[in-house]
Amino acid sequence: MINSRSAFSIYREKAIELLIRICGVSAIVFVFAIFFFVFRGGFPIFGDDRFGLWQFLTSPDWYPTSMSNVRYGTLALTAGTLSVTGVAMLIAVPFGLGAAIFVSEFSVGKTREILKIVIELLAAIPSIVWGFIGLTVMNPLIQKVFGVQVGLNILNAAILLALMSIPVIVSIGEDALKAVPDSYREASIALGATRWQLIYRVLLPAAKNGLLAAVLLGVGRAVGETMAVLMATGHAVHIPHSIFDSVRTLTATIAAELGEASEGSPHYSVLFLIGILLFTITFIVNLVADLVVKGVKNK
Amino acid sequence: MKQNPFILGAIALSATLAFTGCGKKSADSGDARKTEAISIQNIGSDTMVNLAQEWAEAYAKVDPNVSVEVSGGGSGVGVSALINGTCDIANSSRKLELEEVEKATAKYGGKHPLEHLVAFDALAIYVHPSNPMTEISIEQLGEIYREGGQISKWSQLGVTVPGGDEIVRVSRQNNSGTYHYFREAVVGKKADFKQGSRDMNGSKEVVDLVASTPDAIGYSGIGYRTNKVKVLKVSRKTGDPGVEPTIKTTLDKTYPIARPMFMYTPPGEPAEVETYLKWIVSEPGQKIVIHAGYIPLPEFAPKDAP
């Protein structure tokens, strides 16, 4: 075959391909670089006598700056992260999936456009603003509505995180629902199904991988959130007994204490170790979800 | 030949990446202190941040060539910046610990950082206005806040608070000089705080939370007092009469929980920093201290102070 392209255009193709490849690889490079950086920061703590991995994971006593009895127990902090995320998902998933179904199946034309724009706007609010809302608006509101003493608690932060996660769940959930071919819908209606039966028995099962991915991304957003929970949880280290208890999350602990820890000190390394712990929690959540999706696929 | 914008963009991108790659590596951010007379970096205590900001603004009128940049973060952050060499002046509402002095001395080639006493602060104990208590002792405060302390309900102190019986403890995060001072003066250096207190980010937030929570108690600088909270009189021992935090009682040491506030500088401070610090401990600087609600140095206390 006669090659009608000039040498320059061939090299140009190759150069562009190389550049795109570099961009793709760089994502992996950055992730590994972050892992490396965090592990290097956290590693020195293992050489410290006062540190014990079992104590780190299971003790609720967090006293890194004690003058007499230094203890690095993160159980209360982990409980804080998990409780706030859990309650947030309890609120966000029904609302988010409901909104996704509404936007995808029930709304048409202008309504749909406006709804999508407004939901995206919710995602654009900076998290520090959410924290401020939690501190000044939700605090007295929760005190009044539920009659509790302190409005800075799990419920406060959970509502904020839910509002932050809902746009994520709606966007991706709506895409997942849209991806279900119309032939499914047409077939169900032809068989005489009502709209709700169509959604509940046909669309949701068909889109469940995508919907699960949407929920997982929402969870990821909630677990990693720092500023809003720093301000809205009341920042108290203890294992909660009710949703009206104040807690402290792993992310807020790092944010609040890293500025003071001098580089290379045990406190500094322990905070990096908490970062590793966060990585691990997110990783486990994603792994479990992957397995569930695979299991669901094989059914 | 037609210029392809895509190629130009690609070349630009790779060039940028290469360029950033061979930038200078600043592991410890080197010597971020500027030695010209333009800006002074002032970091640290949250208790002092409003005061430091007022000083900075007033000093800009005195010497327009020098601009003082103030940021908070807590005394711990200021001390950390001093040790890492990233600030000119570190504000601290507590004295440097021995360990910190050693680290700083090591950083500055064997010379000690310089300590400047700039003002005093009375640590006020705040409660909600609806709380019938008027005074409290350091012993009782210790039992409330210390790990293993026995007091956790208002009825144990003999009062009934309209909000509820549980004492809601409001505290500070552990990067705070106020937190360190409270631990030293009330809880006991060798002991720790009881877990479960609401640890706020800054002095103002403590007062705000106490103002909106009927059964809360909290500690913060007297300069942060508002008319939405009540200040308790404090005595050393239970049963002794409580003393109110004022300029007079702080300076004559009858108010038991007051502390000096320091500004630390690296040794060999530039002339502009020295001039600024001299201005702070002179009449105009100390007038601002009184105006901001803090306690000035004894020689500048108003003669008719209450």
C-alpha cells in the first residue's frame, strides 16, 4: 500500500500517542507517589517504644501530647468516622436514589434540565461553607427540634455529609439508569407493568452495578470529608452511644493536629499512620463493594 | 506550514512538567524569613490572634514600610513554625517546653530563641447565663476536667441548671496554648483531660458554644468575653471566696489562673522585628492590649483599674 502520509505526520502521531500514554501512566505514578509519601511519614512510629499496633487499633484513649502517659488509641476516632458516614448514607441513599429515579424516569424536558442543574449546584458548595452551616444553622435547629443540649453531633455532620453526597449519587445513579436500554422499558409496559413495577422489578436490578458504584462514590466522599466534620461534629473523643453524641473523625484529627506536630516527631508519624488507616478503610469498602458487585453479576 | 495548536500545546505541557521537575527542592522550606524590611510573619496562638491583628493594623500606620502578617493556628503551630524556621515571630500563650527550646536551639546553630513578654491574659471560666453558679474553685475544675475526675454532674456542685444535669465540658484542641496552660494549672501536668470534651478550634468558638448550651462550661481568654456568657469567679480552694478576673487581680496574682503571653523570635532577629517588638511593649502597644480586653504589662496598667 502506498503510504501517502509525510514523515512529519507519522512522527506527530507517535508523539501524541506517547504524550497520552504519559498522561495515563502519570495517574498511576501519582497514586504510588502518594502511597510512598504517606508510608514514609508513618513508618518511623513503629520504632517507638510507646507505640503498639494493637493498642492503636483497639484503644479508645487518644492522648498523643500527654506529658505523663502517651497513648495512641484510635478506636474512638474510627467509631466517629464510621458512625458519621453510616448515618449520612442512611439519609443519602434513599434520597439520592429516589432523586436519580425521579430525574431519570419521571421528569421530562425543562423540569429535568433545571433539576439536574440545581443538584449539581449542591455539589459545588465548598465544604467549609457546609461546616459553617452546620455550626450556625443546624446547631440551634437540632437543639430546638430534638431538645438536646449540644447540636454539634453525629446527626449534624451526617446531614451535611448526606447533602454533599447526594449530588454524587444522583449524577452517577441517573447515568446508570439511563444506560438501561429502552427495550427493557418497552417490554415491561407491553407486558402490562405499572410504572412502579417497571422501576422496582426491572430497572433497579438491571442498573444495580451502576447504582452501587454511585453509592460507593458517595461513601468515599463522606469518609474523606474533613472541614465540614471538623466544625459540625463537636470534636469530642469518645465512642458514641446515640446520634446526639459529639464525636471526632480520623480526618478531623489529622487536620487539627498536624500543624502542631513538629516534623519527625512520634505525634507526626502517628498522624500519618492515621492517614494510612483511612486509606485502608476506603480500600476495604471498595473491595467489599467490588466483591458484592461480582457476586451480584454472577447470580 | 500550518501551525498545529495541538502540538504547541503538547510541547508547552511537557516543557512545564520538565521545568517544575528541576525546581529547587526545599525540604524544610529553607529560610522562609525574609530579611528585607517588608513583611514580618507572625504565627501562633489563637488566644493572641485578635490582639496581634490589632497590633499589626496599628503598626501599619506607624511604619508603612513594614507589614506584619498575622495568622493563628494555636501556640503549638507557632512553636512548630519557630522550630522549623518558617516564621519571624511566634506567638505563644505558654512558655516553651524544655524539649522545644532544645529543638529550636539546634535549628539555630546553638543559640536560644529570644523570649519577649508582651501581655498577660486571665483565663476565664465561662458558663451559660442561666446557670445559677457564681464561683468555682480550681479543685472542682480539676475534678470536672481531669481523666478520672469525680465531678460530672451539676448536682454534684450543688446547683440545678435548667438545661440538664450533665456537665458539658468545652475545651480546646491540643495544638492550643490555652489547652496546655489549663492542663498545667488546673488538670495537673502529670494527668490528662477526660475524654469526651468538645474540643473547639479557637477561643471564640468555646465562648460561642457555651453561649448556646445551657449546661456547658468552658475556658477561654478573658478577651473573648461577650454578654451572652457568664464569667465565674475562681478561687484556689473550695470554700475560699472567688476572685473575678480583672486587670488588677491578674497583675497582683490574686486571680489564680492567669498567664503571661509571649512572642518568641529566632536569635539574631532583624532590626525591623526588634523595633516592632519594642513598640508593642511601649505605651501605644499596651494601650491596644487594654482596648482588646487583655491585661497589659504592670507598668502600663491604668491607675484606677478595678
